[in-house]
Amino acid sequence: MSVFLTKFLRNMNSILCVEHNTSRRDLLKVLGALGIAGSLPALSQALQPTKKSLRLAYMTDMHIVSGGRGSDAGIAMTLAHLQKNEKPELILTGGDNLTGTMGQELASAIGMRDRWIKVFRDAHKIPMIHCIGNHDVWGWNKQTSKATGNEALYGKNWSKEQFQMDKLYYSVERGGWKIIVLDTVREFENRYQGGLDDAQFEWLTGEVKTKLPTLVLCHIPVTGISPLLVGAGRLETDFNVPFGSCFRDQHRVVKLFDENKNVKLVLGGHTHFEEELTFNGITYYNGGAVSGAWWRTVEADLERRDKTDGIPRLTRSRNSYSMIDLNADGTFKIDRKLTNWKPQSAS
Ligand SMILES: [Fe+2]
Ligand SMILES: [Fe+2]
């Protein structure tokens, strides 16, 4: 192909400024008129977009629950929705696939996990990248779980088995991006706090030194407004930050990202609020929840919580997932998708 012809086709493509297939059709007409239509198949590469893209579905806080709230059907419906309408190349799960595992007896936790495997993990062929949530750890509440701590599945061994993972924090490269998955759940007084231990922070410090645009996947958000709001009922002074809702060590992690501007997008879940915050040029995005208000109507969730402590609560996420297009030049686009799930029970 001559240099002239290549330039001509590129120019035509930008002038037409339309979808690839339409450009090709129009160009066939033009080239036909010029008597060089037969050259088109060999020239089609000139029409390819210069930016590669990876299309992700981000599904966080699916929450298999007990009782009659229909979580299994809701997750199946969400999966069908995104496969039919969005066609992701990859699914990122943001944690909290189960509910209450930390304080449940083992048999009950296993029953819940097996339902999740059936309804989600084994129900599609789309590659997945998992991040664990606080509800994907077994037994830390020893009083209610009756765990001794010596069981093979105790704590995060459970998470490894559930997600079939050797490591709970790791990185992969996909579509010209680096994807860093963090384990954001730290054991604290029979429950948990958000953040990284020193070993993981040191590892992360090495991982962000890359030339690739980088996405960081977390369950508990690094920082944001929603962690403050979700813990508002427990605030006793103006400046108590609820570390069950965000990173205890958010200052050093935000600073690390600030110093490595290849970090473009930091995902979180956990709070069941949707939020997009740009801080020093880095986007911190909370994906709401596939389960919305844990598969209740948001109204029922508000009422239930008001009865618990009498503090007015904010409306949680509607049932949703997010589609994220990652472009190889480091730009991205996020599109939140409501599933319009109708809760089957207000309880
Ligand atoms: Fe959650
Ligand atoms: Fe969570």
C-alpha cells in the first residue's frame, strides 16, 4: 500500500468521523468510483481506531442473603442483563459476595457460599478478577461463628478457597492497563477495619511504579464522602472517621497515588452508595451495590435502620452495576447501569 493511499484513507476516516463499519461502506463507494475498491481489504487496518479499549463490568456487593429477599434470582438477573446488553470482556467483582460470613457458623457459611458459586461463579464464561470483601472472611467473630481459629477455612483461608485464589492482593495486565487488586480488610477486635498492613503497602509502592495506566480495585474505599456518611450514626465528634468504612491508612495511600499519576482510577464498594470523586486528578469511584440495599427496598432499609439507632439514614444505592471502558491512552469511561430489580420482600 502506498504511503499516499494510507494517508488518504486515514483522512477519509477522520472526515467521515463515523463508526468503523459505516466508514468502510462509504469508503467502498468512494474507492469504487476511483476504481480501487479491490484494495480495501488490505487497507482496512488503516481504519482501525488507534485506541484499544477493554470493556469491564464492575459488580460489587452482590450479597447472597438468607431468607426470602431473592438475592440468588437478583444476581442471576443482573448477570443476564449485562451479558445481553453490555457484553463485557472481563468482570471485576468488588467483594461482599456473601453476607455475615464473619459471624456465622461454618455450615451456614458454606451453604451461602455454595449458592453464590451456583448462581454466579459457575454461571458464565466471562473471565473474572476478584477482590475480597469483609463478608468474604469467615469466623473472625468467634462468639457467634463458634470458630476456634484453628479451622482450615478460618479467616482469609476461606476467601482463598471461595475465590480459588493463591494470593488476595495481586496485579495483572489487561488491555494495556495494569489492574492492581488489594485486600482491604484488616482484622480488628473480632471484626475488621479498612486499609493495608505494612507488607501490602510496601508491595503496592512497588506495583504503582509502572508506565501503564493503572486501575486499583478495592472493596473498602480508600477515601471519599460515602465512608463518612455510612458511619454518620456512629460519629461522636466532628472528626472521627469510621475506619470500618474507609482506609485507616488513607493518607499514605492517597499520597502514594498522588506521587504516581499513572494511577487513574481507584474502585471501591462496601458502603452501598454510588460516588465519584476526583482528587488531585485521580478518580475514586464507588460502584454502589448489585444488591442495592441488601435486596430490600430502599424504603424498608431506611425504616429498619432508623429502628436500630434512631439516626436518619441516607438512601442506599439502587440495584446496579457499572460498565467501565478502559482506553490504552489512560482515559476511561464509567457508565452505571440500573437493573431495575424489584425486591421481592420488604423485610
Ligand atoms: Fe456490602
Ligand atoms: Fe463490605
